[in-house]
Amino acid sequence: MSLQLHGPVIMILGPSLLPHLQLWPRPLLHRLLSDLWTNGCVASCRRLSTDGHTPQPVIGQDSVEVLGRSYPRDDFTNVTPKTLSRVGRDLHNQMHHPLWLIKERIKAHFYSSYIGRWGNPLFSVHDNLSPVVSVEQNFDSLLIPPDHPSRKRGDNYYLNRTTMLRAHTSAHQRELVRSGLDAFLLAGDVYRRDEIDSSHYPVFHQMEGVRLFSNHELFSQVCSGDLLSLFERGGRRTPEKQETHSLEAVKLLEFNLKQTLTRLVAQLFGEDVEIRWVNCYFPFTHPSFEMEVRFQGDWMEVLGCGVMEQEILNSAGAGNKLGWAFGLGLERLAMILFSIPDIRLFWSQDERFLKQFRVQDIHQPIVFQPLSKYPPLSNDISFWLPDHGFTENDFYELVRSIGGDLVEKVTLVDEFTHPNYFGKTFSLYGW
């Protein structure tokens, strides 16, 4: 049966369940959610879905099978069948999908603007790397500290303690640099446990770029450039540069990076786009910046970038070069440029959605036309929290496992700690 997405399902929590609080174990809570879902929207569910015919993941008692490989389970395993079902869909590689269009526009810009000495594109493109990576690739290779909050089990999808679904495409930076690449674009699906609303989804897609420069490449256009150097001895880290970099090299690199990205954004948004740069922090670049564009009267962040940490290049065998890197979200750009209001729509196989992006010219302007005006359905639930180990993302995963992509938003409305029940706390959630 072909099921299609027609309208949002929103959980809005109110105090109506306050008199009926119980101490519900997880299996009972799971069954209650299932009953609420079945009774509350069974008629709609016959019409609504974004699921396609994708291979089912295999999550066994002792192992998890992903993309034909088996990984042993342990106490860190927290992937779900719903999330694993997205692995291999590769929306960014499906021709005429909106994410594919954004990727192709970016690729076309770099192909036409940056040409190598032999007339070939300077930047190579890598968009088919497996999303299963080691924890070392995802965090350690990028200098993310062991106690950094981004490593939390509650925010990532772990196959086990040493293997995970990548949280960013930067997990492949070191291996691509180590292979000898000096300029490349990288696109792929990434996975993060997150809240439920119209702009967040546990799977989304990133695209990033890296470019490295030798001493000659960076200074060749500078007067007396042969007297300048990428590095300096005895330097110190400042807000403007890393300890081993010369200030002249960093300023030239920063100029090249910002010029490159300004041209890219002008290609995507139009030549009259207004841009501003904001200083920020990333563990793997310094200095680091975010680019914001003025769109429909508001400033919106569209990408992050910076000068790559030299330690990363040293570990990849490119210690004689400096480099910059940038990363952006394909969904975010597509939602802005195509006026797509809900991130769940990217997973729709509804022909009414997909046909809007079948254009002969990838640069043709597209404005998404809404599919439905069906009213939302609402449910509410309250339950006692366990004494320890609970995170909001645990509940979001439970809701997703029952309602899938039909749930548009889940909201924590209230919390209450009972004074006479051993300090038990309950939460009120709505979807």
C-alpha cells in the first residue's frame, strides 16, 4: 500500500492527565504510546506516511547489521530500527531530489570556478562514503576532547563503544587528506539524536569543503612572497592565529576562505545577498567563523568555517601545508531556497512533492507548493521519570519509534516533583 504524508501530527501536552499519574515502566509506556497512536490517528495513518521500500536493518540480541556488516552490541548500543532504516537512502544522491539539487548547485559552482593546472576541476567530490565510522574518526581525529558534551551517548547513535553513525561529515577529513587530496568536497548523511520539531530530524545531510596550500601556492601572488613562510618558530596562540602559523599566512588564508564562500553564497542566493561574519569556536579550526546571510529581513546562519588545526594536518601527513575547511547543512539551504516548511518532507516519496523538483536546469528557481490543509491531531501524556539516566532524547526516540515521521513536534510542557513520593518527578509531554 502506498502511504503519503498529508498533514502534521502535533503533541501538545496539558494538565488533563495530572489526576491519573502512575509509575510506568518503559514497556508499559511504550504500549501506552502505541495505544494513543492507534486510537488517536489510525484513520489518518492509513493515508499518511513518508516511509519507502528500504531494506530493514537487523538489530539482533548480540549484534547490529548495517550495510552488510555486523557489529557486536554492548552497553553503549542505542541505534533504533527507525534510524537505521534511513542508512543507505542517500537522498543527496537521488537525482532531482531537493537535497541533490543543492549539492549539484554547489558542485557546479566549484567545478566552474576553480580549475586545476591541466584544465580539470580543482576540487574532487566524495559523496558515497559509509556513514558507519569509528568513534576515533568522529571525535579524536578532529581533536574533540574526551569530556566534550558532543560525545554524549544521549546525543549520538552508537553501534557500540568504538563504532557509531557519523555525527558530521568531518569524520572523513583526515583520511581524505592522508590519501593525498589537497582540495575536495564531501557530502553525506549524518546522524544525531535530537528534539522533534519542523527543523530537526535525527538524520540530515552535510556538505563540506577542504583546501590545502603549500608555501608557494599561498604566497605566489604576493610581492616578495618567496620571503614569507607559512610557519613561525616560538609563536603563541592568539585569537587571530595558531601558535605555529605566521600571521601573514593566516590572514591570506582567511581572505581566500571568505572570498570563496562569499562567491558560493552569492551563486546560491543571488549577487545582492547581504553577508556578515561572526567569530565562533570549533575544536577543529582556529580561527573559526560563521557566515550569516540576510534573508527576508532576518539574519540566518548558513555555514561554519575556519583555518584547520595544524595538528590535524600533521596527523594526516600534510604538516607542510595550511588549510581551511567549511561545512553546511543541505536541508537548511533547501528549506530556505525552496521554501520547504518541514524537514520531514525530504523523506517523502509522495509524487506531489518529488515532481516539483524535476527540472531540466538545476539552477531553475523552485518554490515548494504545500500538499495538504488537513488539520493537526494532538495527544498528551504524563509519566514518572526514572531516578537516573533519563534524557529528553530517550523519549523523543520512543515517540519516533511509534509515530515515525508523522509526529511534527514534541513539547515538554511541565515538570512536577511530588513532595511525598520519594521526590519522584514526572514530566508532561505533548505531540
